[in-house]
Amino acid sequence: MLQRVNNLLEFWRFLLQRFIADQGTSNAAALTYTTLFAVVPMMTVTFSMLSAIPAFQDTGEQIQSFIFRNFVPSAGETLQQYLRDFTTQARQLTWIGVAVLAATAFWMLVTIEKTFNTIWRVRQPRRGVSSFLLYWAILSLGPLLLGGGFAISTYFTSLSLISGPDALLGAQALLKFMPLLFSVAAFTLLYATVPNAQVPVRHALLGGLFAAVLFEVAKMLFGLYVRLFPGYQLIYGAFATVPLFLLWIYLSWLIVLFGAELVCNLGFSQQWRKRAIPRLLMALGVLRVFYERQQSGLKVRLLDVQRQGWSLAEHEWEEILVFLEQQKLIAPTGSGSWVLSRDLGHYSLQQLLSHSPWPLPRAENLPEQLDEAWYPALRNGLMKLQEEQTALFGEDLATWLQVEADTAT
């Protein structure tokens, strides 16, 4: 039990380090700035798509009220009225104005995808037709699916078995969880579709559930802060809604990006985390796979490396690829495949070690066994190197400094 708790704490500490390394706070601030400009275009596109279908004529206003009532704490009615007025004015724009609004909405989606690709260490983002189709599907089908789901939930809510005097036991409690279910569905869809990588649905669902629960907790704490510390109203007055709205958007993006880090790293194998394989050994294992497949004229993908027993996570694979490509040892061939591009007979292990961005592993950090033919000799060599270093530099620092002082005099 203690080992499991330690592993769990280590995993969350690792997630926090990844979040900081990926500049999660800065990216959340950038997305907040983008959202501020894109929120009205997104609402305009949503309302326009819904109003094009007679059955969804009044659904847009209902969705907006539902979102501000359940997802935007205390920002409330004032902000909702502002955005409603902005959206009404935006509908009166010319075709050029509509095109600018659509471009702004696309810009927001592009920024979100770039941020997610950074988290997933994606080297080749979507381009051309595939990127356009994804964004168009989000802007066109997204509002229709949202409107359909909202209409269905409204219909079920109106049934007497759920909201009437003869309502089933627990039906009212289920209705209270509707915002949470909507959040889980939205976050799951976001994590599963936006990154240009294969995201397991199970991981996206777990990340969506985590982000939704964290979102509800943040909403409760944010509302509590607004009620207990109303000093901001004395400072900003009638303008107080705007900084509150910006702060809430920033907190929301922090939650979304941290949930993305969780989804990305759920594929990090528990077995490999426990064994703590140094990155240098992973690089040598990957090179062995490249060398063997080169003999048969085959390309290398992450799946090929995993089938050879190296269950690398996506970010580990990307780090190793960057290093090997910098050393001109491999070259991309497209479609996520790579080939060995250098004769390893003219590239020494010393060259690899001297250019490695990772420190040489210490003997106590090396696994006892590894299913690689080269590993015993490498392990012995590293242990001898550590012994030699200890013999040469094992004396205390005071002795070394005294020797230097005596030599100087």
C-alpha cells in the first residue's frame, strides 16, 4: 500500500513538473487572451447554426442561459446581457464582417490545437484539408450536437416521471448532475479529437472526468471567494464583471491544460516508471531496433519499438527522436516513420555518450537485468567508470583545496 501511495505521489509530482515545463500557466494566459476575442464569434456561429434549423430556433438562448447559470460562477446576468448584445450586433454584419468573425473562431481553434500538440510532443501538426475539416466540423456540427443533446435533455426533464409530482426516486438528483455530465462529455471530446495523436478513448474519458470534477470544485471555490471577498466591487465598480470573467477563463484553461497533461501521460506504463529506466538506455534500445530493421530495409515507428519490448511513452519517444536526429543518425520518411541514416560502424559509443543530453546513469540507478544483448557490457563499463571516478576524485574537497594552495605557494 505504501509503495502504491509513493507511486501515485510520484506520478502527480511528475505531472506537475510536465505542466510547468510545458509552460502551462503561460499557455493558459495566451488562451485567455484568445478566448476574449473569440467568444463572441463562437457564440455568433453557434446561434447561426442553431437558428438555421426550425426545431432549434429557441435552443441557442436556452443553451446560453444554461451555460452561464451552471458554468460561469457569479459572472452572471450582467456578462450574459453584454454578450447577448454583442452577438445580436454581430448578426447584422456584412459578409466581410462574418468572414472576420469566422477567421477569429478558427484562430482560437488553431491556438488550442498548437497548445495540445505541445503537450503531446507532436512534431507534425495537422495541415491543409484535414485541419480545415476538423475546425469546420467543430464549428458546424458542434452546435448542432449541442442543440440536439440539449433538446433531448429538456424533453426528458419535462417528463412527469422525472420532474412531476410522481417523479421516480433519484430523478431530481440525476438532474443536478446534468452540468457535470455535460462537462465530462465536452472535455472527453476535446481531449480525444484535438491533439494530432492517437488518444485512447479510455484515457480521454478519465481525463474528462478529472477535469470536470476539478472544474466543479473550482466553480464552487470561485463563487465562495466572490461572496466572501467583495472588495473587488469597491475597486472596479460596474466594471467588476470583466476582470472576474477573465480570471475565471484563466482558471478554466489551467484546468483544461492540466487535464490534457493527465490524458497524455496516462499511457506512461506503470512498469517502466517503477523500473526507472534511464533515458540513455532507452536511446540505445531504440537504436538497436533501428539497426536491426535497417538490415531488412524496414522503417521504424513507435509501435515497432514497443513491440520490441521498449514500452516508451509518447514524450519519451519524441525526446529520443530529437536527439538521434540532431546526431544525424536517423531521418524521417513521413507518416510517423523513421529510418537509420548513418553507418553505425563509423559512430562510436563514446560519441553518443559525449553528445547525450542526459547524464550518465549511476550504478545504483541501473536495473539489475535488461533484455538486451549489449546491456551487461555497458553496465560493467559504467560501473568501472564510476569506480575510477571515485578513486581519482574521492578525496574530500578540503584536501583538494589544500593541495592547490600548497602548489600556489
